[in-house]
Amino acid sequence: MDTRHALEQRIVKVLRHRVGKNERAAKPHDWYNAAVYALRDDVIDAWIASTTRTHDTKGKRVYYLSLEFLIGRLLRDAMSNLDLTGEMEEALASLGLDLAAVEELEPDAALGNGGLGRLAACFMESLASLDIPAYGYGIRYVNGMFRQRIDDGWQVELPETWLAHGNPWEFERPESAYPVGFGGEVVADGERATWNPAEVIEAVAVDTPVVGWRGKRVNTLRLWTANALDPIKLDEFNAGDHLGALAGQLRADTLVRVLYPADGSPAGQELRLRQEFFFSSASIQDIVRRHAQYHGDVRTLPDKAAIQLNDTHPSVAVAELMRLLIDEHAIPFAEAWDITKRTISYTNHTLLPEALESWPHALFERLLPRHMQIVYAINAVVLREAREAGLTPEAISSISLIDEHGERRVRMANLAFAGSHSINGVAALHTELMKQTVFADLHSLYPDRINNKTNGVTPRRWLQQCNPRLTGLIREAIGDGFLDDAEQLEALADHADDAAFGERIDAVKRANKVDLAQHLTDLTGVQLDPDAMFDVQVKRIHEYKRQLLNLLETVALYDQIRSHPERDWAPRVKIFGGKAASSYHNAKLIIKLANDVARRVNGDPAVGDLLKVVFVPNYNVSLAERIIPAADLSEQISTAGMEASGTGNMKFALNGALTIGTLDGANIEILERVGADNMFIFGLTAEEVSAKRNAGYDPRSVIEGSSELAQAVHSIASGVFSPDDPSRFADWMGGLMSSDWFMLAADFDAYAAAQRSVDDRWRDRRAWRESAIRNIANVGWFSSDRTISEYAREIWNVA
Ligand code: 26Q
């Protein structure tokens, strides 16, 4: 029996015995579940083999603690990494089903906000692909990232119910459960203590397999769900208090109910701290339990476990590991501190001061009284080391884990820094700025700890799976080596000035654009010309990312086209997408403006197909997989010094888009590899931005000095795009005149000029194609395999 036939039989069998339907009764979702169950058997075999291998070799494991994993769909990933896509396609076809349609039934696992969560997902895939034993630890949110609907141009947030039809990828592990305490009191006993929490919630593991490339290894993503220890208080129930009897379960459910839909501006709610401790504690208990079981002595933990903290969200893990070592394993404080630092390392993802987490001391102490004591004990050590090193009182106060200015607060970044042997930034510039700004004093005390690990993206999802046409063409041109080593894409450079190859690259891009145009028409009703330039800015909406700069330039271009319709304009489609944090007023206004501009421009017969504007609702991983392969131009235009790295920038370049961008984050490193001839770099440098801010920059004079910008600002302010409410944007635009922290005005002219060079290059079709090929050829280095290899060698010390 051939394998296709075997897969088909398996699907029908699991449809009957696991889903409980026959072929006649099966609904589309039943077929989706059956397809996953059938494939899953192969995944499970490889999973069990991987775990056994790690046990047998007693290898060191990596533990990636992250409050976010922005995974997206898993079916294509699993099929493709197991090389079963073709078989699945044929098996489903013989059952009268279309694989693409079945794939569409899988909801996105959107357990993350944006870059940080997606990075965690790429890292999990690369860890498995590089055959590194690893666990991801996080929370199984019942409602992940909210679904975005656009009502009359405004963002409306709706709950995302990704688990509504069940989740065939997950395995509940009731035997892996741990108590997590909150509140209560501490009874001291020398360095040790007994903590009697007022409340205990049970964390239960739910595992998802993560399949590596060519199925080499399958690792585990372990997400915690919560149960009341006593799900129903029967005495209370029987006494008639039916709701009170269930209160404990409700408190537990609340913990894992929803992902905090903020990025960059932390919401200081108690529930967030409870989530952070809940998952950190369960994960650390699981890690220490596993170590004790397989290796006996907790003192050897640093030899067998490397714990990476994804930002400060899990930094309470430092105190929790100390507590377990001291209180439960009777290790002296000094030795516990040494073990902790050798085990833990921390990745920073932002310099924005408002995004640095800190918790009110009173809240921290009330919720985690034992951890508060441990934080003080750690602080005593750190402050002593700072005094001994001769640091100034100001430096010592900035290093302290406790912020004493105003209401006393616990600084989570200082706790993570103190408790780690490695603190890394996510791009070269970002890491340098960490040393010079937020961590300057900690860096002077511990100068060997800060290091750089430039981000990367998995080329499986972000090239092979999302762009099969391009992948096929590259294989024809340079063979299959790049599938296992993305840096071999370099061989494509030999084809960069081959005109015939350029035309084939163009044909692939055009086909992807036709597909995307159809999809966007279905979503928004707007008709798009696939021969126009697709100019794309998709990412979280944030002022520092400067979607408003792009919109101002769009408005300026619209004015120009209307004034000079006779000129040889390069037809463009401006595509925007992204979610705004629900409480972020200006971000929501950006979405409204994009939609208002779209309505006016798209309805203006004077511009016709020369300019179209689309705001794609509900941007998510699956939409990214359609949009990125179809992009011609990638907008990476953050205020220099503010985007830690960016990872979308890498995905676009890998798919042959040219970048227009600032010297920020990883754009700088992309420029080093792709070359200035194949990118459009503009604007102030990070140093110039900070000098300008210090020199007292006056945006009003800059705006008035640029006729194009002044006209754009005035037309938005006066209601040209909002005739239904002419003053809608007036205050906002007025504010820009007096204060422009993100330097939109300062960079506008340079940005507009760069856009006109984009037009020039676009008209030279051959030159554009050559640049596109040189982008693809030179960004293999931004594979997350390279990033993870560096972490493995330089931070984790794993083979
Ligand atoms: C913190 C506390 C309370 C509520 C929310 C938060 C919170 C949540 C998410 C704070 C920040 C985030 C996300 C940050 C993020 O996505 N940063 C991005 O990380 C990427 C991966 O390193 C970088 O490429 C981006 O430059 C960076 O913005």
C-alpha cells in the first residue's frame, strides 16, 4: 500500500474513532481535526523518540520562559517539516477535500502581541530544527490576542475564541501539576523560611509538540492552565451558596483567561503580576523537579538547565528559584545565588522607559511576601558589590532592585539583570544603547554580562511555507542546500543580473500579488491592480513605529498626483495593518486616519489606479504569511533608537521586498549585508535624534518650512479626510506642531525624497528585480537558526 493511500485510510479511521463521525456526517471542522489527528501520530512518534534520546544522553536542556508565544497555525508547519505536505494534499484530494481550504479552518494560536511573542515561536522552531532539547514555558490563555474589527474606520476589539472547536495539537498532563501560592505569611528560620500562602492555585501542564525541520527533533511547548485545588466547596454548595462554592475555580480561571493586549506600555494591574508569578513558579518547580528526578543533586542544575527569560515578564523566576533552593532544598543563600546566576539569563527587548516593568512594593509584598524578603536579600548583595566597586551614590541608587523615588517599587529589569550571567539585546545598536542608557550603571558593575544576539526568523515558516513559488524557483536556481542552511541563499547573487531569472522572480511576485489582491478584495471590497507597487507597513500600531509618517507621506503623494496627474507616477497600493492596544488613544486614531484616508483616496476618480490605500483588518500571523510574499516595498521607518530590532524587516527582505527604512534596530545590520544600493535608507541617526531632543527641537518651524508636509498636516487637521467630523484630527495635528517626540517632522522631507527614489528604481524594472534578488541572497544570516546557534554557544553552553 502506498503511503498516500495509508494516510487517506488513517484520516477516515480517526474521523470515525476519534472525531466520532462517518464521512457522510463529517463537517469541514471534523475533517480538519481528522487530518491533524492522522498527522499527529507521526509527530508523537518523533516526540517520544526525542525525549528518550535526551534522557539517555542526560543532555543539558534549554528552558525558554515567555509570557507570549505567537505561533499562528501549526498544520502546514508540521506537514512541511515532516515532508508530508504532498501526501496530505493527495490524501485529502481523494477524499474530495482541498488542503488549502482545510488549512483555513485552523484558528491562529495568537498567544502574543507582536515581535516578542513571534520571536519566541521562531526560536522554538529553530531549537527543534537544531536538535537542541528545549521546553518553551508559557500560559495557555483561553482568549489570546483580541480579534480586530474595523467599524466605520475605528478599531473594535472582540474576544478571540481560538479553543471553541477544541485544539487537536494539545495534550493535557494532569500528572504534571504544581501548587502556586499567593499571599499569606512567612515563618522565618535563619536563612530559610516557611511560607504559608493564603491562597493556592494548581498549575496544570498542557503540552504542544514543536516539530523541527526534517522532523529531526520534536520539542515541547508547555503551557500552564489553572485549577482551584478544591474546584467546588461542597459544604458551601450544600449550604445553598452555589456561587460562593465555585469562587475558587473562578479565581483560577481568571488567571489564564486573557493575554494582556499591550505592547510597550505595561498595564500595572495586579492580575498581570499574578499571571507572571503563576507561570514562572510552575515552570521553575517543573524544571527543578525534573532535574532532581534525573540528576539527583540540585547543585548541578547549571550544568543541566539553561533558563532564558524572554524580557522581564518572567523575572520573578529569579526569586522563585532562590526560594526553592533555600527553603525547599536547604541550600545556603550564597550558594543558591551562585546556582541561580549560572542557570538564568535574560533578554531585553525594549529601551522605552515606560515599558520597563516595576511593581508597587506594597502589592509585591502582599502577593509574594517570601519573594519580597528574597529580593531584599539579593539587593543587599548587589548594593554591597556596588559600594565595593566604588560606584557613586547616584549609580548605586539606579542599580538598586528597589526604586525609592516616590512610591516604592520593585524593578523587574534590575532583578533579572542581577540574577543572570548573561543579559542580551536583540540587535547591535540596541545592545550598545542598553550599555549607554538604561543599564549603564549595572553594566559598569558587571561589565561582562551584556552581549548581543541579533534576532532572526525561521526560514521554514517565513520562506518555504509562506512562499512555495519563490522556494521552488530558488531550488531550480541554486539547488536544495539553502533549505538546511539559509546562508547558502548567497549563491543567488550569481543570478542577480541575469535578466531572464529576474523576470521569473517577477512572475513569482506577481502571482503572489494576484492572490493577495483577491484576498484583500474579499476582506475589504477594494479592487487592486497587481501591477502597482505593493507598499506595506504591517506591525503593531505604535507612535514610535511612525505609521503616521507613512500616512502623512501618503496624503502628500495624493496631493501631488491630483496637482500633476500628467506626470509619470509609479502606481502604488499602500497597505497598512496592525492592532492598537485597547487603551492607546493615539494608536487608535492612527487606525481611524488610515481608514479615512483610504476612503477618500480610493473614491477619488482623479487618482484612479495611481494610488490605493488599504487597511487590512485583524492583522495576524496567517495574514502576514499572505502579505509578506506579495510585498514589493517594506516600510521599517521607526524613530532611530526606538525599535529594538524588528523582525518583520527580515521576513520582507527574505521574500524579495526592498526596504525603505531608518538606521534603527536590525535595519542597520540588514544594510550591512544587502548594501546601500539595494535599500532606501533615510533620516536621522539615533545619535542625531538624541542630540536634537537635547537641543530643543521646534517641530512647528520644520513643518512650516516644508510645503508638502505643511499641506498634508493642514489638510488632515482641517477635515479633508473626515468631512463627517471635520475637527476629528485637529487637536492631534495641532499637538504635532508643538511637540514631536518621534521626529516625524524632522524626518519627513528625507522620507519623501527616499520615496521618490523608490519610484525611480521601480520604473527601472531590471534594476528593481536585481535589488530584490540581492535582498533574498543576502539575508540568510537573519535565520533564527543562526541566532539560536549563538545563544547555544555563547549563553547556554549546549552542543
Ligand atoms: C508588559 C507588562 C504588562 C503588560 C504588557 C507588557 C508587555 C507585553 C508585550 C510589554 C512589551 C511587550 C512586547 C514587546 C515587543 O514585542 N518588543 C519587540 O520585540 C521584538 C523581538 O525582540 C523586537 O524585534 C522589537 O523591536 C520589539 O519592539
